[in-house]
Amino acid sequence: KAGVTQTPRYLIKTRGQQVTLSCSPISGHRSVSWYQQTPGQGLQFLFEYFSETQRNKGNFPGRFSGRQFSNSRSEMNVSTLELGDSALYLCASSGGQGAYGYTFGSGTRLTVV
Amino acid sequence: QKEVEQNSGPLSVPEGAIASLNCTYSDRGSQSFFWYRQYSGKSPELIMSIYSNGDKEDGRFTAQLNKASQYVSLLIRDSQPSDSATYLCAVPTTNAGKSTFGDGTTLTVKP
């Protein structure tokens, strides 16, 4: 059973640029959640998608957005990057909106310079 | 008060000892609770889930839940150096597709 695939693994971007991260969940999982992990803030919830619909959104500015496709693959986009956006972005796949726990992808390490 | 709080670390135990990790949560309506292990430079991995009051054992790991006290813990028996990692407590928000994670407790098992 294939795991959760996140691409790319590493990114270096300049302030003001935008970035798109991709996540393919476990086959059959329709829920994809995104989290930001930083040393100071820990794991912070960004948003969750279920069957192409955003079901919940965390307390992040509108520069952070996402979408989910009909095959459950999800993308998140961050526009007008700031230094503080440097973090590990984790995609979490779940069969039941996280009620049964998550399987995380390897993450995308974003560095904004 | 944070929604999910874990005992501050780091925690250091000798090899073979029992490591005890604690977590409290604020939402009395929470129904499920999870422990994740995160090795340095890696993503979190689900290691235990618990839904009912009492103990749940899986190999060397035991999760304990007390909903009245809003308390969940993870015991690691016969700790091994390979158990050295950060342990995250997570509590899903009912029907919201979101989990709240504690800040994590970093465990070091010394040979």
C-alpha cells in the first residue's frame, strides 16, 4: 500500500515569491489535511479537504490556500512568501477526517530567504 | 490554557527503564486520542490510538485514558535507544477534520 507522497522534499524561495506544494494521499483516503511545523509553534493546522471541499481552515492569512482534485490529490499554495513561512509543511492522509489518526507524508521543507 | 498540553521535556531515561509521557486536553467532548512519534528530521508516525477509558497495550507501549480527568498518557516499557524521539499527543476536533497537537515531549533513552 503506497504511503503519502509529498513533493518537492525541499524548496528554497525568495521573499515575495509564491510556492505550490503537492500531496497524494493513501489510495482510498478522501481526507487530506495540511499542517505547518516550526520549532517555536509546533504543529499548526492549515486546512482540511474532503472530497474536493475545504471543510475546515486554521488561523492562517489568506496567502495560504489549497485545493483538492477529484483523485484526492491536494495542493497548497503560499503567495507573497515571508521569512516566517519557513517551515516543514506536512500533508496528512486520513480515512475519516482524522478521527482514526493520520498518516503523514515526508513533508516539504520550505526555506524563504 | 492550551487545548492540548504535554509535560515539558526533555525526558531522559536509562535503557530498560519505563518512560512516562503525559498529556492533558481541554475539550471534554473529545472522543479519540493519538500518540505520534517523530524522529529528528522525519515526519510524525502514528503509534497509538485510544478511545475508551482505561489502558490499551501494544507491545512495549501502553496508552492510558482518563476522560474524567481529561488526561491521556503513554508508557514505554523496557525503553530502547531507538525510542529516542519526540512524542506528540493529538486530539481530533469532532467532525472538524482538524487535530490539535501538543508541543511534544522529547525522550532520550541512554544506553
